[in-house]
Amino acid sequence: MKKKKFLSSILGVALVGVIAGCGGSDNNDNTLNDTAEGSEVNNAGAEAEEEAVTIRLHHWYNIEQDNWNEVVAAFEEEHPHINIEMNSPENNDANETVQQMDLAAASGDQLDVMMINNAQDYSQRVGQGMFEPLNGFIEEDGYEYEDEYSVNTAVDGDYYALPGKFNGFFVMLNEDALDEAGLEVPEEWTWDEYMDYAEQLSEGEGADRRYGTFFHTWLDYMKLAVFNQPEDSNIIKDDGVTSNIDSEHIRKSLEIRERGHEDNSATPYADTISLDLNYRDQFFGESAAMIMTGTWMINDTSGTDEYPPFNLAYAPYPKAAEGDDSTSPSGADFLAIYSGSDYKEEAYEFIRWYTTEGITMQGKYLPDPQAVDIEEVVNNLLEEADDLDQEGVNVDSLIHTLETQEPAALNIPPAYIGEAESAYENEVESFLLGDQDLDTTIENAHEAVQNVIDQNAE
């Protein structure tokens, strides 16, 4: 593995002090005037250079637990003219934070650095003109975006964000349950094999049943086999004008869910929504032996006061078919600059520093930059998980998973993707609740999504 030598400093963008010139004078002593005016300009310039500005950073993370205070202190020490004011509900609810930022923008509140956790919300706000293009900043800094970052944030050729935390996907497994069933930790597998495991890992009845797997309510779990494809990995094709619903990978995604219900190896969708089940509780409470989830879970643990410890293992994201490459869906936290910010240069200084030096120093998330040392990053993440019994973590399986699966290219969807997703989810929910069959679901969803496209696409 190549190790990335992170930038030790970020090129600063100088504050420009606009000094109002004095008006004309009748005094003919030009030497005296020049000296006095020069001194006045120099003093004003020095004051401008020393004057600190405060930028607001909006995110949703717990500030103390995720070491944000240490990160901000380190940045401010290197950039004494910039103060960071953090705004966070500290509840790990990114959707709530996006709503708060939208309200703040509508109210005319100060917004500078805005963090978004998914491509859909990012795309919508780019379309609304909420984010400042970064191409000029990147060019001035003198680097090529694709040489620095894995997740491509470009929309129509313009970058509106730098990626912070990298969100890949993998499978977390209860290794104790695997041992009981005589199953090995997979080094690569297909979705058919995943569901074979789920069936063998299921046991018990009623409220005491342990299901082989749990599929959450998010859209991600309604497009499992298409989610990691190198092309057309969403419900709208990469061309932006064609529904992708009537495709083999969407059909496969729904067949996976159908099998989980038929052989009772996945928690029923009706229970998931009626009981408002949480994926962390289902896995760490041992109500499900496996979950497909994201890399943000690396320092989530068993062995808390609420849940007893068990041995954890990891496996790559399953392939749609034998012979496919081992790829993971990819995403990121998008760090963007509000287009109405008065401090765009300072905001850029922060997001550039954070997405290179700061996030690594923080030790809580998987960084995005391409050439990170995976083993070093994993060890740092596990060390930061204070309640984690590291003896119970199959670290080799985690490193293997992260090293061997390639991140699939992120296709930024059109701005109206939310409307298309709602149309798709409505049909899939009827399918998961047993109200309509697979073929009807595909037909209805394909028509509904294409109608959204036709109404919105230029």
C-alpha cells in the first residue's frame, strides 16, 4: 500500500484589506503627506491582517465524542485569523441538520461551511444555487482534484464540495453466530451466498428469533444489487433522462428482499416500520446476525452497558453475480461553502485543511483521500473506540474488506432525484408489505419514475 503523506499545511488565501484612500489635498508638502499616508495605510493593513473572522460550521456529530473541539483548536492554531463556531444538534441525525440549514438560509442567518451526508441532498442544493463553486480555489491551490480525492463531487464539471468522511459499505457479522453455524468469514461473495448465510444464521421463534439479516428502511436497501454497479447505479440511469427500474439489477435487488421474507431469514418489513426498529439495536442486540451497513460503523461496538459483547467480523459488499468485480457503493460527507457566505476564502481554507489533515487527526472517520494507509487508519479508529473490546474484533477481516473492494464511482443524481425516489419507494413498500407482486412493482415503479423524469428533465 502506498502511504499518503498528508499536506502539512494548506496554502492560505490572504485577507484583502480594502483601505479607503484619502481625498485630494491642497497641501504641497508631498513628502510629508506621502509619509503620513504611507504610515496610515501600513497600520490599517496590519490591523486588517490581524483582524479575526468567525465562520460557522454546520454538522450533526457529537462534538465531544467525535473530537471536534480538538480539530477546531488545531485549525485555529494554524490559522489564527479564523475562528470556527460549530452548530450541531449532536444527535447524529444528518437529515435534521439539513432541514436546519435550509431554515437558516431562508431566515438569512449566517452560513459558511455546510456539511451534507448524501449525494441526493447535495445535488438538490447545488441545483438551488446554495453552494459556491470551488474550481477557482482548487486551481489557485495548484492541485488536481482527482489526484487528491476518491469521491468525485463534480456537477456538470464544477466542484461544489470537498469530501470529508468516506462512506463505503460492507457487511458486519456476528462471528460467534458464524462459529455456531460452522460458517467461515467470507472474503468475497454474491448476494445469493449472502442470503444462504442469512438462512443458516436464523434461529428461534417469535420475539426471541434471531434473523440472519436486517434490512433497514432506507432506499439503499431497496437497490442492493444496483447500488455498487460501475454504471447506472441508481434508479435513474447515468444519462439523467431514463428510468433504471426495468433493469436486471433493480429486479435482483427486490428478489433479495423477497427471499428474505419467504424463508424468514430477514426481519419482516412490516415489523421494521411498525416497531420503528433501528439497525444498530438489531445487530448489537443480536436480533440479526448480519447487516449490510456503512464504514461509519467501524468504531461502533458491542459490549456497551445495554448490549453484551460478541466477536465482530467484516466482509466485502456482496456482488450481484459471480464474476463481477468486488466493489462498494461510495459516498462521503460533502463539505460545501454557502454561496451567500461573506467569508468564502476562509471557509475554503477550513474545508481544504479538514479534508486532508484534520479528519486524519480526528481519528473518528475513514478519510477520503486516495492513498491512505488502511491498516494505520483502522488501528487509529479502533483505538478511538473507547468502549470497544479490541480482542473481539476480527481486524484482519476489516482490513481485507477495505483493501480489496474498490469504491464504485459516485454518480451525482439530477436535482429532482428526491421526487423520483419517493415514487419508487411507494411502489416498493407495497411490494414489501405483500400488497403487490414483483412484476407489478417493477412495471408501476418504472412508469412512475419515468413520469418524474419527463416532468423535470430539460
